[in-house]
Amino acid sequence: MKSADKLADEPHIGSLMARWERYLSTRAVEEFVDFTMALNNLGARFGELRLPGLTRLCEGLENAAVARIDSPHPLSERDVAALQRQIDTLRGALGSVASPKAEPRRRKETGTGEVPWIMPRGVRIFVGEGMDEVAGNIQRQLLFIGFEVLLSGWVEIEEPERTNLAVIFLPALSGLSPQDSHFIVAMRERYRVSQLFYVGVSEDMDHMVALLRSGIDVTIPVGEPISSLITQVIDLVEDSEKPNYRVLVVEDSRTTSVAIQRTLREHGIDTLPVTDPSKLLSAIAGFEPDLVLMDMQMPQFDGVEATRVLRQLRAYKSLPIVYLSAELDVGKQMDALRLGGDQFLSKPHNPIVLSAVVKTKIERYRGMLRSTQIDGLTGLLNHTASKARLDSLVAMNADSGELSVVMIDIDHFKSINDTHGHPVGDLVIRGLAWLLKGKLRAKDLIGRYGGEEFLVALPGAGPEVALEVIDNIRGAFSALPHVADDSTIYSTFSAGIASLPQFSDATSLTRAADRALLEAKRRGRNCVVSSLEIP
């Protein structure tokens, strides 16, 4: 996750404050709309950075601004003062989380086995009466993965200077008391940039809504395995930059097209205009959009016909298509939706609504695509997605020549399954997946290649650095306890490494890493071998 001490450098924050000052000087409704759009953009950015406290403050301010867009402008001094108070509150919250309390990145020290890209990750667990054993189990697993975990009762404490990515509440077996609810509210205020988890919620609407209102971000239902919590905590450290959203604007009016592109550009969304609908297929193939904004009335053929053509092609059956039209006939709108569209927006477009619809639709679309690429047991990329990602990484790093590929295989895995059963084998596989996600960078490729085999790629890492990193993880995995019923087992893995520029493409890199893995097994397992060591 992006460190909180870098928030002050966010361009969205400066843009927001500048637009508010422009509105105060001009009192023009156009400037107020720009300010509101900047709020929407900043709220989305806080969401990407997983800063729930700041997201809430920003959304509250945005709602207050949206409610005043249609008010007579200039706004009354009373309305301006009310907005200014909320802006000052947001600014104060930004100052509190951007103070230099965030932990520095660990530096590599001789003999410590630390790698320079591992960020300390704080987790605070508040433990209710009777939950000590559960808390200890969570703490042990997170510690081995690379988190720093502090336990305490449900009492006010002096927090050491560190950044908590997650705060976990384990309520007492007797349940949640009114005092506990007040405590959660207080902790929400203290840990503005943390994700708050509540473990053991009953499937009761009143209970769950009350927790969400008090500031909880994620609830873990009663009976759900602790592995679900661990996985979600690990996911918080993934901060890889997402590619910009891409929108194809199919609109024959150049004036309207320019206005739409300006609105989307304000939110960091890339666009490509198509004014001639006959060129739609070539444009969509080259641009690969996440969404199509489709004008309903166009020469040659209308938007519904263009949509029906896209839905005939397998590659575009799920691509979101949003109609833009001045059509007011509800029956025609419904026909348009039945024939392939996903949503209908009226012209002239409301910039706030348009950007919100586009971002929501794209995020759900990308989420759907991700679900087809993820291995169900580990949450890592599956075999097909791993190979595709490796091809991309090799192409991106070919010029620098700094990329290492690693093949990892759990030692004697068949014996684990035969002796302890497949559920324990799954536990071991998941444990290694967690360890890899916790120890490696967000930009590194981590995939389940098949069975007990994993594929890892480290951009910017030569063979020596890769060997040190993977051997560090190998040592941690050999010490990781896998608790199953009343027994605890340990496992090891072997690994092989191959690097650019010794091997120039994904296929040769994978084959060379696999040969090095076989050599590691021949040497007795529980070791890492580089292809440079093989004649």
C-alpha cells in the first residue's frame, strides 16, 4: 500500500484546493462543478490507496457539494461556510496521516537476509475475552509472512510510531457490548488510514449495519475460516499501479465528443473518439477499451445496431456499453438495453454522473476479468494468466536486461497428501502463496503454475539478487508451521532461477528455471539453484 507520508504529493489534493480557491474568487457555477469533480476524483484515489477514513470524509464533502450544484450561485455565505468546515476537516485529517510517522522502508543490512523492497507492515489486533488462542494463531501466521503484529485487550493504548495497514477486532465470546461499539468508533478516528476488520459477525442485518456505521470496513462472518482474514490482510499490501481506464467515445458530434473527453480526462481516464461508426471495429481492436460510450443517433446506423454487432463477436460480449442519447421515450430506452446495452444516460451529460457510471462499470468489468485469471485456492494468478503476464514482463524489461524467473516446487508434496490428507496439502500450498505475497513486491509476478508448483518473476532483479530474495523466502517457509487439527507440520521447497539476458524470451526463461529446479532437487531439495551454476 502507498505510504501515508506521500499523500501530500498527490496531485489530486492540490487540484482540489486550487479549484476551491478559484470558486471562492469567482463564485461561478462552472468552477463549483470543477471543484465537485475534483472531489469525486480524490475520493476514488483514496479508495485505490485503501484509506477508508479519508474516503469517508471526501465522500461526505462530495455529497454536500453535489447537493448544492443546482442551488442558485453564488452560494450563500452560510453554505460556503458549511463547505469550508468540511474542507478544513479533510485538510486536518490529511495533515494527521501525512505526518512523518509512517515507517521508513527497510534497508538491506549485511547478513540480515533483508531485501530492500520489503516494507514493514503493522497489524494491530484487539483481543476480546476468550479469544487469546485465535489471536495467537492469527499473529503467528502474519508474523511468518512478514507483518509486524501487536496484540492488546479492548483498551485505549499508546500506539508506537508506525503505520498499521490493518486493525482487527476479535470480540469476546459473550458478544459485543455498547462500550465495545464506542471503542470501535474511537479507533476508527485514531486509525484513519487503516482497514478495520471485525471477526465473528453474526449474519444479522441490524448487527452488520451497526458495525459498518461505527467504522468497520470488512466483517468476517461467524464460522468463516481465519484463512479468509489472512488473505484479505495480505491483499492490502498490493499497490501495483493499475492501468488507466480506457473509454471509446462513439459520437458523431465533435462538440459533444470533446465535452465528454474533457469530463473523463479530469478523472484520469484515457479516451479515443470515434466519429465515424463504420470504423468502430478497427478502433476497438486497436484501443482495447474497458468501456464504450455509444451515441444512439448516428449516420449510417444507430448505436443499437452498432451494439448488436459488437455482441455478435466473442471478444466483446461482456464489454460494458453505455448509451448516451437525448431519447426520452422509456420504451425505446428499454429496447436499447435489451439489445445489448448496459446503461442509458441522457444528454446533455451530467459530468459527475457520467464519471461515476464509467468508473463503476469499468471496475466491475475488470473485476470480472480478474476472476477468470485467479487460482481459487491461493488467490494467485492461474497458469494461463501467469504465462501471459510473464510474456508482458519480458517485453517490458528486455532493454534493461534485468528480470529473473523462478520456478518453485514444494518438496515431497505427494507424501504430505498421502500422510495428512488433501486438506492439509491445500493448507501448505496456501501457506506458501501467502508467504510469497507477503515477502515480494506488488509488481512481482506470483502465480500458481500447477499443483504444488509456483512461477515467480522479479523485474529489475539480476540472478544474484533473485537468489538472495528467494533463498530468504525458502528459509522462512521451512520454519512456517502448518497447523492442522492437533498436529503441526513443516515443509520445504526447491527453486530454480533463470535471468535475462542469458535467456531472451519467456519460454526459454521458464525452461531454464525448470532445469535449475530439477538440479536443486538432485542436490537434495530445500535449496535454490541458479541456471548460472549449471554447465
